[in-house]
Amino acid sequence: MQMRYVIDRSVKGVLLLTALVSLLVLMLIGMFILREGLPAFRQIGLNRMFTSSVWRPTIGEFGMLGMVAGSIWATLGAIVLGVPLAVGCALLLAEVAPPSVHRVLRPSIELLAGIPSVVYGLYGMVVLVPLVRRIQVPGNAGFGVLSASVILAIMILPTVTSIAEDAIRAVPRSYREGSLALGATHWQTITGVILPSARSGIVAGIILGVGRALGETMAMIMVIGNSIIVPRPISNNPLTVVLSQTRTLTGNIALEISYATGLHESALFATGVILFVMIMLVNSIARWMLQGKRGT
Amino acid sequence: MNTIGAERLVVTARRSLQLSKRQISQKLAFGIFWIAGIITVGIMLLVIGYVMLQGLRMVNWEFLTTAPRGGLSGEGGMSTTIVATLYLVGVTLAIAAPLGIGSAVFFVEYAGEADDRSGIVKRLVGIARFGVETLAGVPSIVFGLFGYALFVTTLRFGFSLLSAGLAGACLILPVVIRTTEEALKVVPRSYREGSLALGATRWQTIWNVVLPAALPGIITGIVLSVGRVVSETAVFYVTLGGSHHMPTSIMSSGRSMALHVYYLAMETRAFDKAMGTAAVLIVTIVLINGAINFLSCRLCPKE
């Protein structure tokens, strides 16, 4: 009799400890990458990291501007290409399509979400890059911002779609009925009532998509070309900036960590810290928006 | 009289014109949504179709059972990568599953306790929850960096299944916790009350009543995290080392299937073999998704 209460008590303690493991891991992650990155922050300084685009570890140049720009360009491209598609899909699923379409579209999106990022990278290398290479511009290798953006757009599509769809479905029925009763068409109801009240949820979905895009590593290495430069037009036409090769922050870490030593290694950890902070910020904004929505 | 009639006519005509304009714009907009849906399904078919068509031509019994030779032309099959993937899944789950399920049980069963006078547990739970949510958003390359700094170098585990498994466990911990929490939440309150009323302790109730009832949901979560491990590359790229040899112990370096795709494509440019491996990878993921759907369908009637 006494024994089982002892067990009960001790189990509770053990479970509390396991519940704290995630927090511990988070703290360890923060501690370790910060500790390893600190020398770089001290010796190079944030200022020089963000104002120089020259990254040459062998001569002690650690400018990250090229990679920062690369990450931002690829992410922006993914948003421009992926968000309209995702919001369109979300509206189709939540407002327009009959259940039979759900049975096709939903599993398709699930599958897209499940495809490993290396497979997207491989598909990009084998199919997309040769396609982009066909654009007749001298110096166009096919690898670059455009290819990366297309691949990233597909990768963030499931995230943005599912959160946007949830947000649209969460709009109270009465709003919709009120608008329809006033004689508005379904489309007027969507633009006038549903989208405005689902806006913060949709934006949160897009922001989470940004987080996902910024954090993507392997697929980016495979299609973006990995030259450490700020993307710039490769001919007189300014639009050819999207054909420029570049490198992402994430890709830089993965490509160089295994052989980096000393300050170089520390600079890579510093990159990790910057990435970590950026994505934490992005995710907290998204979470805050989603929670604000739930509160009202 | 006449002019009023004419005015009315004009007004109705204008109204019907407006209505039809509204309807046209609705048709247009909905048309665009349909196109978005069709494009999405099209992308899925294109990507999966291409990889399967190109890849499955490579795949045969020999490809699955011979080891990659590691040469520059990417000769050989993928047998060692299948084994390494299985080991990796095993190590990762062995670490993450008990911790994750334990956390979830604590969050669902103990967190809202009434006998917590000092409020310490409540505060701890708040912080712990924050930890889980934040961890879920950490990009995988950061897990890789962390694994490299702590397990590979500081603890001197080297590039090994152990290092990779530990880093991978950190990655999937939030997934296991979240899905297990969901599974525990759908177990009806009356089950617990019935057991407690019979004189069972809290833990006896959890062990004999709640966990068995939540088992399908918990397994779904585990399968989900298996999918995560199988498709993850960045973390293992910087912790597993990428040796193409058969792993012999937990301290061996290795190469998961996803990593193999990367090495074949980037280092040897053996795209045909990479496609073959990618096809096997996709089949694995589809099987895993199927298992999840099957399991969650078995859950449905219980809800």
C-alpha cells in the first residue's frame, strides 16, 4: 500500500524532469552556439560582419552581407511566388471547393510537405536548373536566386496553406451570413468580410513560411550556386538579378563547418546565432499574431 | 408616368448589369483559386512523378542490397545507407520517445494540479512549455551546429550515429511531445475518474488506463517523427560524417538515405543513382504517411 504512493510521487518527479528536458536543450543550444560564436562577435564585430560582403576566412575577412542578401533574396522570391498560390489554395479549400476536391488537394499538399528537402534540391538540380539555364543571358548558369526561390516556394506552400486555411475557417459563421444576407455575393463576402477578419492568421502563416524559408539549408546549397556575393544583375537588364548566384546563411554554415577552425569556425557559429535570433523573432511574431487572433 | 417607368427600367437594368459584373468578378476570382489548386496538384505530380519515373528505373534488388563503393562516379547501391537510416531512427527514437512521452504526460496529467500551493510547478510548466514551443521553431542547421559543438567535439563522440542520434533527438522532441499531448487530451476524463475512484494512484491510472487508450495517437506521433528523421539532412550532414561503409557500432560514422542523395548529387554528380535513392526515400515517406493516416483513422471513431 505504502509502496505505490512512493512510486507515484517519484514518477511525478521523473516526469517533471523529462518535461524540463526541452528547455534544457534550448538553453544548451543557446549557450553552446553563443559560446562558440562569441570570439567572432568580439574580434570581428557585428558592424564589419554586416557591412562587408567579402568572406575570405583564409585572410581573416568575414563579411556576411553576401549571405544575408542571398537568404533575403531567396526568401522574398519564395514569398512572391508561393504566397499567392498558397492563399489561393487555402481559399479554394475553405470556401469554394466541394469535399471531393479536398480528397485530392489535401493529400497532395501533405505529400509536398513530406518530401525531404534533398529531394527538392535534387529535382531542382536535375529539372529546374537546366530549365532556367535556357533563359538566354550570358553567364546564366541556371543556379541562382530564381531556382532557389521556385524550390523554396514549393517548400513553404504547405505551411502557408494550412495555416491560412485554418484562419479562414475560424471566421465566425455569423459574419459570413450577415454579409450574404445584405445581398453581397460570395466573392464580395470573401474580400469584404472573410479576408479582413482572417488577415492576422494569414499573415502569421506567411511569417511562419518566412521562418521556414530562412532556415532551409540543403535544398538551397543544391540550387543557389553558392557564390558568396550580393545578388546583382548579370547583364544590363536589372531583372537578371534573379539569375545571379549567391549563398544563404544556412548553406554557408553547412558547407564550411566540417573543415573550419579558429576564428573561421567561430564566425560560422556567429552566423548560427544570427540565424537563430532572426528565426526566433520571426516565429514569435507569428505566434503572437495567432494568439491575438484566438483571444478575440 | 412614362418617365418614372423609364427611370425604373434604367435602374433595374443598371442593377442587373451591376449584379452580373459582380458575378463575373466572382467567377474570375474563383477561377483563379481553382487554378491555384490545379497548379499545386500539378507540382506534386510533376515532382513525385519525375523522381519516381527516373528513380525507379534504377531501383532493383541489386541496387538495394549492394553497398555504395564510394568512388567518384557513385558506383554501387545503397544498402549501407538503408541500414544507417534504420540505426539512426532507432537511436533517435530511443532517446526522444521516452523523454517526449514523459514530457507530454507531465503537461497533460500533472500540470494543472490543484495541490500546487506554492505555484512553483505552474511557473515551471509555463517555462517548460515555452521551451518546447521555441525548440519547435529552431532551424535544423542550428541543431546541427549545436550537435557538432556539443556531441561531436566537446564530448568527443566524433562524427557518429550517437552524435547524430542525439542531435536528431533534440530536433524531434517537440514533435513527439505535441502529438503525444494531443493523443492524451482525447482520452475521456471519465476513464481517469473511473480508475481513480477504484482507488488507483495517479500513476497506476496513467499507466494502466490513460496510456493504453492513447496508444494509437502516441504511435502516430512516433511514426511522424520517424518521417522527420528519414527526411532530415542538414542536422546529419554536420554530425554523421557521411561514411559510406556499413555502420558497425553506435560510434560509427554513416550516411542516411537522404544524405546519400546529397553526396551523390553534389559530390559525384551521379544523378541517376541519386534519383534512385530519392525514389526509395519518397516511397518510404509515402508508406509512413499511409501508416499515419491508417492509425489516425483508427482513432477517429473513438473521439
